[in-house]
Amino acid sequence: MSRPTAATAKLSPASAPVAFPRLYETLRGPVRAALQRFFGLGVEGLEHLPDRGPYLVAANHHNYLDGVVLGCAVPPPIAFLVMPRVWRATPLHPFLHRGIGSILVDLDRPDPGALRRALDALAAGRVVGIFPEGPFSVSGRLGRGLPGVGLLALHSGVAVVPAGIRGTYEALAGRRFYVPRRRPFTVRFGAPRRFTTAAYPSPRVARREVTECIMADIADLLV
């Protein structure tokens, strides 16, 4: 499978940086300080991130810590795509996700509404975060990507930045009450790519191969 070349042209910048949702802004500082102090949060490859949105960040997924770590590692605010069981994990979670600007997506059926909301967020200059595997990995290894990431990348035409997250699986494996043990957390960003359906013989092939390409980029960051 031939891969598209890494994106080199800058995205057209928005007229002004996107403002943080108030709850996101309130939580980000103290949470990032805690991650750095207790988990030695390290971030590599920040030079690969566009100066501002819109762009997609696609990362591997082990547990709830991944969104927390990624939200503190990427300078602009991220609108995360979140599946229903995570959105409604506790009575407080819907309030939390609405407050930080998450986007609810149903993985069990086609969800054009979620795609439209994600595209609207990108059109507004936001960064959208997606975990292409969908549900959490229970093995600690990268799984197959769902085609939603390819669909969103192709429909939006924005740069897709791969991210590899390490340490979150080990922090929660076998733990009760979701309290993490101390493990170093690292996020690595890779070079962004843009995709177009013109490079493929059909939309179905495009979605499959773009998804595979994004997953291969994430896998390279976990080696």
C-alpha cells in the first residue's frame, strides 16, 4: 500500500486562536501539573503540530487516561470524539464532556450527526481528537482502526497528526477503582498527512487504506 506523503504545506490559519471551553481551561493547568509531577509526562514531536487548527489528532487508546494526557499535551483545546458508554460512565460525565466540548459518537451504527458535528468543529478552526480503535484496548497492544477516522480525514481534508501514547496501560492494568499507579507517561507526535479520495479507485477503498495508513503511522510511534 502506497502512503500519501507527509503534509508540508501549512494549513490556512484561523483569524484568531480558538478559545478554550471554560471547564477545559479551568482543569488543564492543574491536571497537566499533576501529570508532570507524579507521572513525569513527556511530550515529543511538538514540531509536527500545525500552529493552530483545524487538524485531527489520531492516537492509540488504552483507557480514560489517554484523553487526559492528550488534552494536556496538545497546545490548543481538543474536541474529542467520545462513545456513549464513556459519555455516560457516571452521572457527572455528560456534564464534563459538554463542558470540555466533546462530541458524542455512536460506534454501533452509522452516525452522520457525529460526523457533521466533527466537521463543524474543524470548520470553526478546532482540533478534533479521535481514537481510531474505538473501545479501549484490553491487551495493551494497538488494535485495528475503525473506518470512521478515514471517513473524517477524507471528508474534512485537514491534516491528520498521529500520536503514540505510552504508559497509560501500565498505569491502570489490574488496578481497582481506576486509580493509576505511577508510571511515566509519554506522547509522541508524528508528521501530519492529508488525504484525498482522488488518490484511490473508490470511496470504500479510500476509507480502508487511509485508516490503515493512519494506524501504521501510530504504530511507528509506539516502536
